[in-house]
Amino acid sequence: MTPLRLPLGDLTIDRVTTYAVALPTRRSFGVSGGAVAVAGRPSIRVLVRVDADGVHGWGEATPIPAWTYETAESIVTTVDRYLAPAILGRPAWDLGGVDAAFDRAVNRGFTIGAPLAKGAVDVALHDLLGRAAGVPLGTLWGQRRRETIELGWVVSGQSPAEVGDSVAEGVDEGYRAFKVKVGLHDEETDAAVVAAVREHAPAGAPLWVDANQAYTVPAALRMSARLAGLGVTAFEQPLPANDIAGLRRLRDSSPIPVALDESLRHPTDLATFVRLEAVDIAIAKVQRSGGLTLSRRLCALAEDCGVQLMGSGLTDSDVGLAASLHLFAAYGLDTPVDLNGRQFVESPYAGPTVTIENGTARVPDGPGLGVEVDDTAVRKLAVDVLEQRP
């Protein structure tokens, strides 16, 4: 494909289109709030296409009501009825102006307001600009420190007796790092699951856990003591996102570093936790932070404040996967990341796309995100999530 090279200043947003697509599910996956993917049922993702003067780009939203409040229905209607009208006719390059227009259309409450919907449009604009310039996002940003990103294999929902099979499957596929979802059982069982992963994983394999806000402060303190003995490297989001006092107390007493995910919707959230000395590790997550524009600000702030960065995703298909890889490569993340989309869902709409070998993803080199989306395949996969059901 010959890269496009068009004057970025001349591109005006003229169309925003949403497609809710039903993707094949490879395995079941759950978090403490409930199911994320169920084997045998399609997984719904919302793809957003933005057009500007003959150039287009793609973004993705992953509706996970068990993790946050946005559903497939709300993402489609938010983009179609609020975000798209707010940016039609705007310059495609004006990402800061788009972000401000989004806040006027759907304002912030405690969170940034519809981050998954906003993030899909923001990523699509980045893809569009990279395609127009004929360069990958790292070149567009002037920032790409890595060519590959190591992924972690996710263990979620299994009993201690079942963990061995899941770990063996990851090892067979070349993964050398493991993340365990906790908070799905009682404390004893959670600890036993993590111990079983450590037992079956290769010696010295990086291992971290994610509670997705499931614990109280006393429970998190008890768990952190247990996890330290298992060589766990990070305890991710053990407490509710807005429990700042509890996270400060936990960070002061935990023998392992406390990582924040759901607490960091906006860069200003990270600033608050830094001022209160309530964070060890900041998790970069594109969709949670409303796209690449705010995610880059959050990552830069973490670097400037000396806060360690780790990376995560939302069980994205390949469009979202590529966006995260570009972000993590720009900031040189050298610890394994939780980009688990390929483990749980397929992306039949993607042609040339992200390459993953032995648990390591190569950052795409093509223009924009570097993922070629087949429009015909997208339309075939599309479903009407707003259809009235009896």
C-alpha cells in the first residue's frame, strides 16, 4: 500500500460512523465485577470510523459493564448523538479542541464522562492523522522508544486445581509473564490461585495480580502480605477507585507496590495521588483515559513525577491493541503488559495487523495504527445493539 501524504491542516472531520460488531470469543474471561467474555457467545466491540476529506481512521471501544458503566448501547448513542455532532466540521488535527468539545458535549462527573466512547473517536482521529501523513503514530509523535512489547498471560476465574492448565496453555504459546485476576473468590482461594500460578509458571516469571477494586483495606493488607511471599511484583487496584485515604494507608503498609488503574481516569487524578503520596505505579490504559490524547498526558506526568508506568488494556480487538502498543512503545514500557485481547477474542475484520510471537507483540510500522480494517468484513460483523427486544 502506498502511504498517503496529505496536508494535515486541510483535513476537516466530515463523518463519524459507529459499528457494533460481534467478534468470536476464544475463551471465557471474568473480573471481580462479573463476566467480560463468555466462550460460545460473541463478544461485542464498537468500532468507530472517522472520515475527513477522503482520509479515514479507526478506533475501538470495549463495552464491559462489569468493569465500568458504559454499555454497547450507550457507547453507540453517545458517539452518534453527542460526540459526532460536536466535532463535525472541526479540523482533524485539533485533538485538544476535540477533547474540549467532548467535555462540553458529555461533561465530567467524578470520572471524565464516557471515556470509552470518547476514546474510540480519539484513537480514530490519531489513526486518520497518521494515515494522512503516511507515518506510524510514533513518527507522528516523534516518540517511539521500543519496537516490541512483552505481553502477560491472564489467569482469571479458574480454581486452584484448574490453574495449571491455563498456565501451561500460556507457556505453550510462548508467554513468560503472568497476571492473575483476584477478588473473584474468598481470600483463601484467591491466595491459593496465585500460589498455583507461581508453582506452575516458569521459574522467575514476572507475576502480578489485579483485584479490580474488590477488597476492603483490611483484606487488601492481609492479601498483600500473602502475595509478597509469592514474589508478586505489583498489587493492582485492590481498593475502590475513589478510596484515596484507603489507598494511601495501603501504600504505606503494603510490602509490595500498589498499582492504580480505575483510579486514574484523567491526568489530574494521577496528580492528586502523587501529591498525597498514594501511588507506587500508574497503569496506562487507553480506553479508561478517553483515548491517546489524555493517555499521553498521563504517561508524561508519571515520568516527570518519577512514578513507575505499567500498561493494560480492556480485552481489545486488534484496533485497540495497536493503539495501546503505540502508546507503550512511545514511553518505553519495559515490564510485561496486560493486552489480553488476542487471548480471548478474534479480530476477523483485520487484514495486515499486529504480529505476536512467543508472547511478544511487535509495534506496527504501517501508517497510523498500522492495522488494515476490512470495511466489508466490519459490515458483515455488525449487529444492531439498539434493536428492541421482547
